[in-house]
Amino acid sequence: MAYVGFGRADLDLARNVIGGLGVIYLLVGILGFIVPMMLGLIPHGYTVFDNLLHLVLGVLSIAVAWFLQSGPTPVRR
């Protein structure tokens, strides 16, 4: 993520990383409602706030990745 955020990455790579992370957040949010203990990985389980936060972050990330337009890339010297 640091390479995409601070490196000289193109816009398509940034869209793919943001979209991929959004899908992961969305899956974690949905799994938090189905399996609150995450198969023993989280001993105290998720709260409803945690699940909603993951769902909102996932939807926002996917929306940003979807609506981020790739235009002509400027030439770097």
C-alpha cells in the first residue's frame, strides 16, 4: 500500500488496490455477522459497530475505485 500511495504508481494500480481492499473489508464485515468469533481468531468477537464500520469502509472503497477515472497519465521527468 505504501508503494501505491507514495510511489510512482499509475492510477489503474491504485484503483485495483483500493478495490481489492474494499472487497476484503466487505467480506470481513459480512463474516462478522455470520461468524462473530472469526473461527477463534478473535477471542472476544466483533461488535455490531465493528461490523458496520467494515461494511461502510468496504462500500466506500469500492465506490472510490469504481468512480475513479483513469485519464491520460502525465509524463514524469
